[in-house]
Amino acid sequence: MRLAALLEPRCLLACALALPAVLDAAPAPWYQWRSKIDARLVCAQTSLGPGWEQASGPYRDAHCERRIVGK
């Protein structure tokens, strides 16, 4: 893409409108999921399927050790 195309008012406006969304982005939280069959606990960002229920969370890390405290 040419530099002149990036400086067009429409492009500048689109970039200005998209910037706050990019700056506010955060990683998805992690949760502990419990197996309905054998009560095994697993840490994941999304449900592992119908055989699992959310046990605790949200957490900041993939080990489910650092809880996210409310703002």
C-alpha cells in the first residue's frame, strides 16, 4: 500500500476509530473445569464440552493460580 493511500481522510478516520478498541484488548480469562465423570480438574479458556462444568475462575494464567479480582 502506498503512503499516500494511508494518509487519505477515510483511512485516518478508520484508524482513529479502531485504535481505542485495540488498546483496550485483553486476553481471554482462564477457568477451572471439572469433569462430570471423574471430577478431574483442568484449566482452559473455554468449555471442554458437555461432560465438563465450570468449577472456578476467572484466572489470569494457564495454571489457574492467579485469580482475576473485580474492578
